[in-house]
Amino acid sequence: MDGRHGDQNRYMNGATLAKQLSLYNGTVPFKKEPEITTLNKIVASINFMEEHDVTDHIGFLALKKTSRQCFERGSNKS
């Protein structure tokens, strides 16, 4: 972004931003795997359910199904 010519500033998409960052500091930024994000959400959901004394087994079964699918997607990449 140029402070003197602000009218010429444009947005950058993720790929362009990653290239620019790697040029500035010499390292390539890593991409967060979607499976890790999904697992973090599952753990947060389990913690929330435990903190609020949720005893409905349907919620836990849905989380179990989601976590299995996530593990299967991750193992298929290897």
C-alpha cells in the first residue's frame, strides 16, 4: 500500500499476499489444513457441551460423525 498514491491501492487475494510476504521475509507462509480447523471446532464444541452440562447424546453422535469424516479425509491425503 502506498501512502502517497492511495487512490491506486488495490486489494490482494490470498495467493498474492503469500507471495508478497515470502518476498519480504524470505519464508513461505504455510496454509492451515481444513481438517485442523474442523478438529479445533469439534474440540471447542465438546468443551462447550461439557461446560453447559449437555447430556443429549444426539449432539455427541453428530460430533463423532464429523470427527470420523475429518479423520478419513486426512488419512486419504497421505
